[in-house]
Amino acid sequence: MTNVITIKGLRPISKKRSYRRGKSGGFYLSKSYKNWEEQALWQLKNYKEKHTGKVHISFQFEMKGKLDTDLDNMVTSVLDVLQAGEIIDDDKNVVSLEAVKYRVYEDWVTKIRIEELEGGEEE
């Protein structure tokens, strides 16, 4: 098990709910998602350990106050940021995960643990 990766003070924004239709009919990501992604990547830049191959990831989401959000949306967005930050090589290599969310914290905190799995493919 690796050290805990922490993203502080940022509410994970749902990527799939952040697509907006442009005037030309195409789609683009919202400013709120791009801002969240940029700030999360900035916090992750000092994390030097890179994970290639099959991994297990554990997420703990501490949510501010009584706010709530869908667990699957938070997981997907954080996986995309871990891949963009080159902490994991590809989110398709996440072969197992666990995620839990807690409410009524003073601020948003995402804690992530990544474990490399030996033996390659899951059966």
C-alpha cells in the first residue's frame, strides 16, 4: 500500500455532468470542471510515485458540511485526474476499487491509496 495521496479544499466536480454545448454545436468542458482539474493537478504535482499495470485504489471522500454528491461521479473524476497527472498510466488498469464518502466535515478532502497488484490480469 502506498502513502496516502490527498487533495484538499476541492469538491470533486463530475466530468460527465460538466459537458456544455457550444454555439457551433460541439461540446466542451465547463469552466468549473477545468478549474477543479487544474487545482487538483497542482496539488498532485509533488507526488512522485507512478503506477503502471494493474492497481487497486481506495478512495475516502470527506465532504464539507451537509453537501452531498454521487460517489460514482467523484470516483470517475478523480481517476481522470490521476491519469492526467500520470500517477496511474491508464484508468482501465484499475481492476478493483473501494470508495466511501463522509459528510459534515469542515472542508472537502479526498484521500487516495493506490496498491500495485502482482501477477497482472485479474480473472
